[in-house]
Amino acid sequence: MIPILSVRDLTVSLKRASGTVPVLERLSFELDRGRTIALVGESGCGKSMTALAIMGLLPDGFALEKGSILLDGEDVTKVPPARLRALRGNAMSMIFQEPMTALNPVFTVGDQICEALRLHQGLGRQAAMERALAMLKAVQIPAAEQRLHAYPHALSGGMRQRVMIAMALACRPKLLIADEPTTALDVTVQAQVFDLLKELQEEMGTAIVLITHDLGAVADITDTVAVLYAGRCVEHGPTLEVMEAPRHPYTRGLMACSPHLRLGAAAAGVPEPLQEIPGLVPPLGQRPPSCAFAPRCARATDKCSAQDQPPLAAISPDHEVSCWHPEERAVA
Amino acid sequence: MTAVENARPRPILQVNDLTVHFPAAGGKVVHAVDGVSFVVHEGRSLGIVGESGSGKSTTAQGVMRLVPATSGQVVLRDEDFLAMRGGRLREARRRIQMVFQDPFASLDPRRQAGELVAEPLRLLEGLSRRAAADRVAELLPTVGLPPEAAFLYPHQFSGGQRQRLCIARALATAPELIVCDEAVSALDVAIQAQILNLLRRLQQERGIAYIFISHDLGVVQHLCDEIAVMYLGQIIEQGPTASFFSAPRHPYSWSLISAAVPAGPLRERLKARYLVKGEPPSPIDPPAGCRFAGRCAFAVDRCRTETPLPRPVAPRHFVACHRAGEIEAPDFSSGEMARSA
Amino acid sequence: MSASLPTTQTGAPQGVASPAGTALRLFLSNPIGLGGLIILVVLVFAALAGPQLYGVDSLDIVGMPFQPPGDDPILGTDYLGRDILAGLLQGGRASLAVGFTSALITVVIGVAFGSLAGFFGGAADTLLMKITEFFQTLPTLLFAMVLVTLFGQHLVVTTIAIGIVSWPPTARLARAEFLRLRGLEFVKAARASGAAPAYLIWRVILPNAAPPIVVSATLAVGTAILFEGALSFLGLGDPNVMSWGLMLGQNRAYALDAWWTVMFPGAAIFLAVLGTSLVGDAFNDAINPRLRKR
């Protein structure tokens, strides 16, 4: 079985007057039908850029240098623009962080869901409306018949994000890219939206690329995780294994950063000081060929800044890490 | 300071029955904050958690007098902060400062960082430009920024650095209390940890008290000594952090906790049982009785008619739920242990 | 532990990109705006220094009426035999002065009304906007004509009249900006730091509201010059002060027979309005971040 999504050696750069600056470097991952991969990292690490590259929506000035993106065997970096438009919203779709601004305020929810159905699937108005209604029900919007004719401003944030999901999944895409889909939502609503995504995925077999800066929040709905730092993948493996035994110091740092809830008997003690990763992600154009994380890394040695960053090396069958001094497994 | 004083810190700020209502379309009233009371002690942190529409940010703004209070008192030390005018108000504002959620929106894009940090000093202490600049140069290193940062404009900083600037600005007048309204919510986890550690260090060094508004239970547990949970404008549970997280008593608290537990069998079990469906109703003309009753799995008729009052369930731990004593609290032991028990 | 800064690593505050500085740099790198600026500078210089250099009084009769452009005087004479070039140079003073002064009046009144209405809202907003609407519903040219008729055909009256009829759009613009900005967090942050309303309006909100107001003020200069031309064309200009509009108005009856009497002042007005429009548009592009390109 060929994977739904296969990203190989994806390299994206920014053209500036002073020359080209790498944004994403040699990123590779694969995703099977019905599976979910999490792209994790801080802002500026290239998560969203990866999503835009897959969708063929790189902003002005950014160019795909090399590499391929195979969607069900078809290289979307090489197809003509018309074919790419036909794929977008149909075979692959995307949901955004801010459901407020991603919906067109002057059209009803039903019209916006229908648009994609009529465009890509050639459905008539009646048939499209029926599918739209079914989708609103599928995303568990109460009183779906009335909501079909509602305008976006009449919906709450959580409802809007459900509408976005309904729109994105209306054509039963092979691939869904979700860019921090719940950051703008309340915690209890977040949990509901993730459950919903998982449910719909099981039903439709959609593969999901989930972009997040907080792995802990999405660990239970992802199968694999790719940790990005400064445009490079530094660790890649099954979510459970990475969570339990992160091997790259950056992954380890990210996990230790968010305070974990202590409940019941564990709540009595004094909280331990929070680990932090000092400093910042280096800005574009200030990323050496050596490990870009070295200046923030407690384990860094002279070797880290003297030599190029090592390629991803397998540590266990599916688990790869790019580090001269990976963490010991036992410490986890 | 003696050990006795250390053990029982004095209150800095007492909020009594604070109510903030806004007019809404059609003659309706938004009950943003409805009878909220709490106390903040010297050098301690109070966390206020809740979802959007719970009134937690309005509470912060009501305390800061950024929105007018409909009724209630905000007592700073022994004086009514809401009644102050002129010089007394300026003097009081020096002691209570605020850090906002969005470090990209809370700094005037057209002024240099140094000028922004100096603003409270110039306005509240009447310092000259030069004297204020000197103080700014001392302040910036305490929040982890070099003194030269004073000459840059906000857009030249990253999100975390901007939040450091906001903290420097809040620190400028050496306040006793800083109100942090979702101060780390807009930041990446790695940067969030840096800012949380900074806030904690400043508290230890300077004895600053915080009101820390957040939707993130993990963050509040980490930073705060006390916690208050708000729902639709009211505090439904309040108590010392340790007591709250070892035995929360309100069904809504359980829902919040089940959404925040790290992935695993415990999370699955709690979510299945306690996570509420849907979203909070509108704070416009809220229903009578317990405001959570409509979404509560444990509600009985009484909950829909009679408003529950806060009652003690443990030392300094209060809950406003009619059924707090009757329904069984969640079991927080991890999945396997629960099965063997 | 001090975090590294994104731009300057060392102490010197060099390369500090203030928003205003960035906008100025963008403005100057835009050939259209630069072209407009050059037109305006040339016109202003000609109006200021031209009469002295040329040495002919615009009201003096220098020869026969309706002499076509040629050797002497180079741009010909008008219906009274006055030198057209002298008229253009001296008339430029009046026309540009009217343009800039009434634009200033427009901005002062408009910003005063708009900022107070937008900042305080409520009853103040309702009252101030009712007044604004009242002025806006009056037909501007007719209203200006009434004012000039009432208070006399004097250049000062013309200037003030133009300012008074032109401010409502600026007031609405300023109000909209103030409404938007007053809800932003940095304004709340300043209030939490103890800022009083006057400080908030002047030091915090106005600098941020300034860009669109500056653009509209620039465009208002052109509009005012046109307006003065229209009033003079209708015979309501100050007959004792030479201006481009007056030249147009006094010679309009002979336009078909002696084209140069109206063509040159018309061209001068056209150039001045073109210059201010180009500068205004370039300002707008420089200030509007969405249009900024690397």
C-alpha cells in the first residue's frame, strides 16, 4: 500500500535581495490512510510552512527548492495549477487556527460548505445542500437545519471551528491539514473538537497532519510525531515512544516546559521548578549548517557547533533522531 | 519579619461582591461578573480559571478600574480603590499593575520600548525623562533584557521578549500586586516556561502578589497558591491549590480537569464521565438557580431554581454546589490502579 | 541571563527602525511619490521666489490685452494686458496658501470633533456626530458661497470658508480610527498605568491614528486649491489678490479666443492637485503595511 502522503527531502527557501535563505531543510515523512502525524515545534520552526508547501500555497517570495510531495502517488509540486486547484478542497484540505477569520462573513454556513461540493464533486444545489446538512450533523452541530442558513457571526468560536471541519471534510479528502485547530478555543471545547476529528477520521479514513506547539495536548490522537526545529526535523517516531523516551534534547525540553497537572494525592506537594529552554529560535538567515539548537542546548559540545548537524539516524525501527549527543533512553 | 507573619500573610486586596454588568441589545443585560469575592495575600498568587464568557478577564479589568464596576468593593490594603480620585488614585495605581494577554497588542507600536516601560514612572511618579530612563536601564536586566533594548521598537522583539517588556513596565513602580490577564496564553510552550519562571523569581525576590487569570489549569497549579474557578460570572469553587487539585468538588471543576489531564487511560476515563458537552451559555440574562445546571450531569430540580451559595468543604476551600456532599468525587488514581482497587 | 535581541546585538541603537522612519524610507523609494513631491517643491519654490526673480507685478498692465505667448511677455497677456507668467507666479502664493491653510483648518476641526467623539463615545459621540452630519449634508460649494457672500470676498474668508465646509469627512475618519484604537490593549495598558484622557488622546491614540489622517490632509490640500479655483471662477474670489482661480474666473469669457489666458492657470491648478494626490497616495502606500513589499 502506498502512503497517502509522502514528503521527501522537502526544501523551501526564502528569496531575499541578499540571497536565498533556507526555511525548511530536507524534511521527509510519510503518512498512511487513517493515520495522524503531529508536527511539533515553536513558532518559526517551519510547521505552518510545511502545511502551506503541501497545499501549494507558499506565500510570495518562498520557493520550493527541491524535494517531492506525493499525495496518493501524485507529486503535487509538479502538477499544473489547474490540477492543484482541483486537488485543494477536494483531495486535500486545511483547517486554520482562527475560525473567526477563515469563514466568509457574507455567506451562510450552508452556502460555504456547498461551494466546495458543487465545485469539486459537481453536485447540484439540492444534493449539495443535503450533503452540507449531513456534514453539519456529522460535526455534531445542534439544530443543524437552522444553522445551515446561519451566518458565521451568529456562531460561537467552537461552532465555527466545527463548521470549518465540516467544510474541510465535505469532499471526503484523503488528507486533512489542521494548523493548531483548537488554540483559539476553550479547553473543554478543544477536547470535544479533537474527539470529533478522531471519530470522523475513523469513519472516512482521512489522513491528518496536525500542527501544534504542545505535543502533550494532542498525544492521544496522533500516531507519529515529527519534531521540527529551525526548519529541520530533529526527531521523528511513534508518538508514544517519543513521549515516553524523547531522545533529542529539544524534544525533551519541550516536554518538560509545560506544567503537568498533578491530581489527587500528587497535588499536595510543592511544584517543582519548571524547566525552560533558554533563548529563542534563531531567525531566518541566522541558522548555521551545524546544529541550530546547540546554543540553547545543555548537552552541546564543541563538536555540535564545529560539524554539520548529523542526518536523522534510526535509534529503533521507526524512531529517528538528529543529534550528536542524544539523551539516554533510561533517563525517561 | 517574624515567622508568624510569614505564616499568615496579610491581605493586600479584598474584592467584595464585585458585579460588572453591561447593557446589551434589546434592553438586556450582560452579567459579565456577578457577585465575585476573593482575597489576595501579600506575596501570594491567586489563580482565576474559567472559559471564555466566564468573566475572568472582566473581573481583572473591574479590579483595575478599566471597566466600571456596577456594584461591589475593591479594597486595596484598607482603602476603597474604586472610590479613589486624583492623587490618591495615582498613588494606589503605583501599587497595582497589570500585564495583558497579547504582547503584540499591548505595546504601542509607535513608541520605543524604553518610553513604554517608563510610562508608568512618568505618569504615576512624575519622574523626569532622564530619571525614568535610568530606572528603565535598571529594570530591563531584571526581566532578562539588555538595557539597549530600550531603544528598539516593539515590532523588533519576539513575543516572549515583548511579554518581558510588559512585565518590566508593570514592575516599574515597584507594585505590591500585578494582575496578569492570560499573560502567557499567547506564547509558545518553551517561551511560556521562561515567563512563568521569571514571574515566580520576581515573586520570590520582591514579594509581589499576583492575580493570575488563565484558562490553563496546569499553569495555574504551577504558579498559584490559591485558585478560583469561574463560570458565567460567578466563582463556583475556590480554595488552596493543593486542596483543590487533590479533591475538587464542583462538577464543572471536574470537567475542566478532565480536559486538561495528560493523555492516557486516566484522561479517557475522566473525559468519558465528566467532560461537559457543548459550550457555556450566553452571559446575557443567565438562568435562575445554579448557572451550570443546564450542562451538569448531576443536576436535580433544586439546582434549576435555587442559587447555591459557597460553603466550606475543607479549610479555606469553598464550593457553590447543592450536591457537593452527595455525589461521588472523581478518582484520580491512574487507570491500572483504579482497576485493581 | 539576557535574551539576545533580534536586531542589534551591541549597545549602539543604530539601525533603529521607527515606524515613522520606515514609512519615510518607503515613501522616498517610491518614484510616484517622489515625482509628486518634486512637482510640489517646484511649485512652492516658484511661488515663493518667482515673483522676485521675474520682477513683474501681476496686477500691472504691461502691454496690449490678449497678446499671445511669444517673446515678451513669454506667456502672453490677459484681457487687461497683465503678464500671465507674473500672474502664475504671484497667484501661486495665494492658491497654495489657501490650499495648505484650509487643509490645516480641516484637519484641526476634523480631528478635534472626531477624536473627542471616538474617544468618549456615548452622548458626546452622538452630539458631535450630529453636528458633523449637519455640516456634511450642506452642499459644500453653495455653503462656501454663502459664507463668502456674507463675510466678504477676501482671501482669508475664502480660506476659512473652504476649511469649514471640508472638515466632516476628516472628522468621520478620525472618529473611526479612535473607536478602533481605544479598544486595543496598549491603550488599556496605558490606562492601567494611570494615563488621563488628554494623555491617552494626544500621546497614545493620536500618533497611531495619524497615518490615514495625514493622507487625507495631503489630499485635502489639492481639493482646497480646486475649491478656491471654483469659487474664483464663479466670481467669488478676492479681486485684490492674484490667484490661479482669479485668473481663470476673470478670463473665462475669452477662453475660446485667447486660450492661453485660462490654459496656463488651469495647468498650474492641475499640477498642484496632481502633486498632492501623488504624494497622498504614496504616503498611503508607505504607511499601509499590507501593501508593503520587501
